[in-house]
Amino acid sequence: MNQFTSIQSPLSVSQTMKLVLLALLPGTLVFTYLNGWGAIINIVLSVISALIFEAVAQKLRSRTITTALSDFSAVVTAILIALCLPPLIPWWIPVLATGFSILLAKHAFGGIGNNIFNPAMVGYAIVLISFPADLSLWLQQPVGGSVSFNEAIGAVFRGGLTVLPNWDVLTGATALDQHRTLVLQDSALAEIESQTKGLFAVANSEWLNLAYLVGGLWMFKKRVINWHIPVSFLGTLLLAMALHKLLSDSPLSLSVNLFGGATMLGAFFIATDPVSAAASVRGRIIFGAMTGLLVYLIRVYGAYPDSIAFAILLANCTVPAIDRLDIWLNRPGNGQ
């Protein structure tokens, strides 16, 4: 059996991307329900921009444009970016994010199949670092879905949330960010839960993560992905958070970290990218565990409460070493 098989079925790129888009549909619908027109505008802007950048890159490389556009890889990248961005941010931010993803992270390395880093996370991380103020403002629920289409269009194309009436009242940090801030301030557990807790995890984002989980399990069934990365990712994150809670008596909630932020999106849809992740079975388990550990370290000790993008990009850097280690271990007499 080939030790370096990433995907379990002989699907073409186009078939795989179509199945990923279908798996993203539950999460996309929940995200849209929670965030309203802003989410739809982000998706449309990101997809159109990604297709344009993809066509330009293919033209510059003297490649067939229609073939590249029809594999849906640019669309998947665009939607992953849109699902990470706050609604109603200025229009040029999703355009920039997709531009960096397609041109820098993908085609600068030789196009699909050659990228070292996850393209969507490269674009998102660049705009997150460059425009932290814009990317830290999320519409508070349930008002996120109550902004009209005209208000949303005006906000996106006239400077962002500042053009909305009472925008400072309607916006703020994500629930995961608020939860972490309250923990760092040594707030009482009752206060933390009263301000952030939903039915079983972080308010609203628990349902979003459940939707991503459903889509991820469906991809298992369709053999688009295998279990190695998601299980090792989530298992390591859960173990690290449990040990942290046990040893430090921390009020950090395990359910909040599993069903808050972009945890399930990262575990099933981003970390499982077969190109930028490790290739072998053992390598994927190591890669997933490393990503989960990095998410824990950044969430607890770093500056970003939702650390999925940085954890995955840092883990991408280790993939060549992981694959070389696995080749060495597979040699007779070395761990066999």
C-alpha cells in the first residue's frame, strides 16, 4: 500500500472540490443566518475576486484559463476566506485576501498541487495582521442578521461598519475572544458563562461548529478526507486543554474550545488540505497533533484567541521534516 496516499478515493480535483463545497453548505448557511447580508456580500466578493485572480495567473503563465476555473479550487479557497472574515468589512479586504491567496500562496509556488502553505490561510493571515481593527469587529448577535441589504451594501462600499447607525453598540469581539478576555481578567465562572455561554459552548458559534462537523463527517462518508488529521487535531487540542484545566484550575471550558471560533472549520476543511499537509498516514497524525497543540498554545498564551490560521501555517512549515522523518522510519531497522 502506498504510504503517501492523502485522499482515499481516486477523485479528480474538480470532483473533490465540488464535494467540499457541498460539505461546506451547512456551515455556510448557518454563518449566513447569523451574519445576514454581510456574509453573502463577503462570499460574492471573495468568489468573484478569486476567479479573476485565477484567470489572470493562468493567463500570465500561458495556461488554459477555462480548465483552471472549472476545477473549483479557487472557489473553495474564496469561500473559506469569506467564512473567516467579519461581515460588512470594507470591500477591498476580501479582495486583497483572495489576491494574496491565489497569486502569492498558490501560483507563486507553481499552482495547484505545489503550494507549501494553505492558500486560504495565507490570505486571511495577511489581512488579519495588516488590518487588525477591521477584522476584530463582528456584528453582535442577534443584530447581525437584522442589517438590511441597503445598509450592508452601504457599509461594505462606503467604509465599513462606521457608516452604520450606532455601529459601536452593534459590534465587538467574537464570543471566543470575549471568553478569553474574561478568563485573563480572573472573572468569576458565573460571569464568564453568563456573557459567553450558549446551550453547551460559545453562544451562536456552537451551532456554526456543529454545522462544520456535520459537513466534515459527510466528507468522511464520501471518502474525500480521512480521519487522521481531524481526529489527531481535535484529540490533541482536547487533551492539552484538559491538562491545562487540571493543572492550573483554569475556568477555560473544553466545550468552548472545541465548539468555539473556527475549530471545526480548521480541523475538517483547512488542515486536511492534501497539498500543504503531510503526505503519509503517520505524517498526517503528527501534523494534526502538532496543529492542535499550536492552537492550544496560541489560544492560551498568545495574542490571538482563535489561532487556527497561524497554527496551520506554522504546521505547514514542518511538513517537509515530517515527511522526511516518516521516510526514515520506514527504512528497515528504523522503527519497523
